[in-house]
Amino acid sequence: MYIGRDLSELTMVPLAQWELNELLHYHDSFSQLAPYLSAEGASLHVKVIRELESRGPVGGDSGGWDHASKPIYD
């Protein structure tokens, strides 16, 4: 379960100041809701993706028996 700032609070903060777990959480949420997003929601999703890309690789490896292949942001 995500514990952090909600989207209404984060929209008042520049994306560069969002924490990585916030970016990852909302990217995942937007991805699942993509067919239902308005133009404004889709635009915010693109901005979140660009911010994640600008920060560089998140995972770094393909995983193993003792850790996941993608970061756990929950």
C-alpha cells in the first residue's frame, strides 16, 4: 500500500521535487488507468515518465532469488 503525498498535493509541487517512490507509484497507477485518463491526466503521465527517464535507470539489474527485478515502491 502506498503511503505518501496524494496527487492533489503533488500537483502543486514541481516534478523535480517528487520522491522516486511517488513517481513510481503514480506511473504505475496512470499506466493501469490509461484508457480512462482525460487529456490532462495523460499529459501528467507523460511528464511523470519523462521525469523518471531523466533520473536514469531505476532498477539496475534483472533480479535474483533474493530481490525483485524492479524496484518496490510500496
